[in-house]
Amino acid sequence: MIYQQALSAPYTELSEEELASRARAARAALGDRVVVLAHHYQRPEVVTFGDFRGDSLKLAQLAATQEKADFVVYCGVHFMAESADILKRGSQQVILPDLGAGCDMADMAEADDVADAWDELVAVHPESDLLPVTYINSTAALKAFVGKKGGVVCTSSNAQRIVKWALDLGKRVFFFPDQHLGRNTCRSLGMSLEEMVLWDPEQTQGGLSDASVKEARVFLWKGHCPVHMMFSAKQVQALRARDRHIKVIAHPECAMDVVDLADEVGSTEFIVNTIAKSAPGSSWAVGTEMNLVNRIAAENPDKRVVSINPFMCLCGTMNRIDLAHLAWSLENLVAGRLENVISVEGEDRAFAKLALERMLEMSV
Ligand code: SF4
């Protein structure tokens, strides 16, 4: 866990308007030397400052095309800034405005624990039969482990293609950190639940019997996104009972029973584009983070857009990045102070890059 030093005055004392004004002034002073990236799940007042808005991979790739930008201010979470640092060109410095902006899901799979689990699997299966796949929502150390073992990174957009590729090679897939993306992806490929098992890192041999470990085609790490766990099949049914025309669109990090009931399933980019292209007057219930749902609703005033669960679903860690931290980061850069630089070094960098590049090669 990485902790952010507490901000002090004046950032703790200024109004939102004053913070926005200072951030704007600093942004203008930096000009082309900085690019600000805003993930879809960011607060609206932070998104306003984004030169680009999108999902984590798209933002990292866009930052790398900004040749004049010495600094990349990444309004997202830690693993996203790591990916931007790994994929950057030249000597860009990637800044995370609040070091406390981590990802609960990524933190559920530490590279050392995964390496231990791998050793337990290798005690049963030849290593050449196994292939690790990590969701991009994972630490650079875990991506490096995957790269070293011949595996690959995936996103919620390309998970189906990557997992299919691995299964077509005849491999048994070890998928982490998100059991739900793994399960939903394998089911979309026609695999039965009996062919996949849940690996609980808290238990010896993942809590599985010898026979299960021997027979399973896919091992799903017991991790999840707390935000996407807050949608339920009951909520979907209640929405449909009230509006039989409502369409349900869910992120594949949602649980299987929610995904099974959804009309459409896909990544944040897919959700944004699908609703934008839908017919005026249509109604949508969305299963993803609330800031994004609210933004889609605001940008599609000719449609009705609600959350599957209207009472929550903000990503607490993502939302640690606020105007105060953004203004602080930009003003630091104007003053020539480098704070909160995210840098992946050495072997981790080389192997994590390899795992990311394997994915990019398969995505063209
Ligand atoms: S929404 Fe979930 S997966 Fe995304 S950053 Fe937050 S905790 Fe991580």
C-alpha cells in the first residue's frame, strides 16, 4: 500500500472554484509540456481537465503519442499510471496526483502470492501446459510475472480473444485478478462452469481437491472489483418489472448472474459507444461506476440512462483524485518539482512490457 502525504494549505483551504482556477492557470503555463489523462470513472470536475478521456489502455497509448509532453498527469489509479509509464515513449514522466489512488481489485493479487500458487500448479501440471493471463487491472509486478512465464495481459475488450487464443493452444489458463471477468469470458466462449475452478489464495492448493486441480481447464483467482459487486440480479429484475423496454448493459467485472441477465456486456468504451449510438427515447440501466453512468446520462439527454443500482457505485480510490490534488500536481510541475512520479524499473519493466506487447500484437 502506498500512502499519499496529506496536502496542506492553501490546497486544503481553497474553494472548488479557486482550485479549478489555479489548476487552469498551471495547465496553461505548462502548455504542450503536459498531457492530462482522465479515466472514465473520474469525478466530473477532474474530467474537465482531461486532454483525453477513456479506459486505461487507450489513455496510456494516447499519452505515448504526445511527443511534446514531458509530463503525463494520470487522473486514474496506480496500475494505470504504471501501464502508462511502461508504454511511454522517451523520457516522459508519469505523475499520479494522489498516491493513495490504488485499485482494490489489483491489490487482491500480489505477485508473490501468484508465484506461490503457480508453483503449486506446476507440482501437478507441466509448466508448458499452463499459461497465465492477467487483466490489465493488476500491478506491474504481476504483469512482469506473467511476461516471464510466457503469458499475456488482457483488457475487458479483448479478454475473449486472448483467452480463446490460450485455450486453442491447449493450455490451462491461470486468470487473475478478477474471477468475474475470467468466468464471464470463459462462459462467452462456451465453456461450462465445471471446467473452471476458483483459486483461493488464502488456502492450501487454492482450497481445491487434487482431482479439481488435475482436471480444471481454467483457474480463476479469487479477486473482484468491489464497485461492480454492488449490482445484483434482483436489481435488474426490479428495473425490468418497472420498465419492460429498459435495456441492461453491464461491465464484465459484474457477477455472472447480472451479466446473464444483461442485454449487452462490454468494456467502458463499449458501454459509452453503445448508448451513444442507440435510438433516441431508449432507456438504459448501466452496470458500471457511477461517475461514468452520470456522465453518459448527461451526454445523452434524449435517452433515459440510470444505474442498475442507483444508491452507490463510486470507486473510492479513483475518487481520491480531486481538484486539490490535480492543482497541487500541476503547480508542482510549473515550479519544477517532481512529486508522485510513477516509474516501473528493471526486470519488472522489461517483462511487464513484454506481457503488454504480446496483448497489443494480438489486438491488431
Ligand atoms: S472500479 Fe474496481 S477495478 Fe476499477 S479501479 Fe476501482 S476498484 Fe479497481
